[in-house]
Amino acid sequence: MTTSVDDGAAGRPALGDAAAREMKQRLEDERRRRASQLGVLEQSVGQTSVEQTEASDYARMENLRESLTEIGSALQRLEEGTYGRCEGCAQPIPAGRLEILPYVRFCVKCQGKKNRSAR
């Protein structure tokens, strides 16, 4: 997939129509996949005694829930026309970063600042 991010004004959509449709489909597919994984994991944990449930299972469920929230937020940004812009500096997020993490909110520089301030 090729993601074309517009370098124009912040009020303009960051993606062209075709790229936005493609990204929406990709995000929806990812949301379905992760929701399915979460459902399977929750069912498995629900059928296992607390003593036999691994801490990693709870961590995976939490990660999947967080991913679903982020994907939902990315879909909202697509609707609003702000998808592909860094929430820290408002600059376009590089297409390669969006390829790897299509629901990312920040460019690498701003993500690093956010991570450092969270410590």
C-alpha cells in the first residue's frame, strides 16, 4: 500500500480520497482482526482458572484493547480529515511510519518526547 500524505495546511485532509478509503479499509480490517483475537483470548481466559491463567494473557488482552481504542481514534481522525498529522507538532507523519503503524498519532520525534515525559 502506498500512503500519500499531503503537506498542505492543517485544515485540509492529510490523505487524498483514494488513499483515505484504502487506509479506512486497512484500519477496519485490523480492528476486526484484533477484536477477533481479543474475543478468543477472553474466552480462553474465561474457561481457565485464575491460578492457571498467565499474567501475559492479561497483558495481551490489555494491549489488544488499547490497540482497538487507537484504531477507533485513527478512524475518527480519517473522518475529520486530520489523519496523518502529528498530534504534537501538526506536521505530516512520514508515510513509512503510517505503513508500519497505521493508527499512530505522533511523528517519531514527538513520540520520543511523549515517551520521555511519561517516565
